[in-house]
Amino acid sequence: MRRIPLARFLVVFSAAFFSIALLAGCEKLDRNMYDNPAFRPQEEPVRLPPADSVPTKGLEHTPKPGTPEAAALKNPEKATGFSLLTGKELFGIYCTPCHGPSGKGDGPVAKKFVPTPVDISGTGFGTAPEGMLFAIVTHGMGGMPPFRSDLILKERWLVVAYVKTLK
């Protein structure tokens, strides 16, 4: 039997050891979408545009609910039969599970929430200014989640127009 010189054995052994150690550490160097440090799930970006800037892409600036600036907003979408039908369809998808089809806060999952969802029909929160409703749909309020990332600007205004017709 032939003997391998000790020097050659050490070179081969150390090369194998370092390559195994390097390959074992590759997983720690690789980032995936679950370990992304930029944003956590359900977290909005913290970067806001400068005052009086006009967005060219991304999220637009919308005032927070409860501010005079939000109450002063007016719906740019005309209330036509088609726009109200679209608003009703979007309301059915995003709002009915909690607020119910009539907006009384009696949706199928409403009993799971404490406090229960707000009455947004014409006799309840539906009497609020359009801009206030738009700010609430955009940013959420209380237990209601924000729909800024789910609905585009026009769709949020269409939902507000439909909410104003609930009686």
C-alpha cells in the first residue's frame, strides 16, 4: 500500500474543510423575501413626499381622517349609474364582510370584532363629508384596515360615492 505524503493530505483535507464551511454559510448570505429588512407585513412605507409635491408614481398623499384637510376633499368622480354600480361591486368585495350589504355594521364577520363595525349607511357615518370617508377608506380607522394598497384612487372614490347612496 502506498502512503500519501502528509503535506498533500493536509492540503486536500483543508481544501475540503474550507469548501464545506463556505457552502454551509451560503444560506446565511442569501436573502429571501421573508427576511427582507425593508418592510414588515402589513406595514406602510414611512417615506412621505415633501409638502406641495405632485406624485409621479407610487402612493399619493392623502390627509389623515379627522383633519380639516380631509373633510375639505371633494369627490372628483361623477355619480353616474355605471360609477355607482362599480362602487357597489367594490363595496361588496371589500366592505360587505364587515359592514354588511346595507352598511349597518351587520356583515358576516362583524360579530367577531369588538367593537362591532360602524354603521356607514345614510343614517350613520354616511352623513360624514365625502373627503372624511375617503380618508377613512384610504388610511383605515380603529379596527378597519387601510385600503390604500388594495384600491386605486378612483376605486376608493367610487366606494365613497356608493356609501353616500346607502339609506
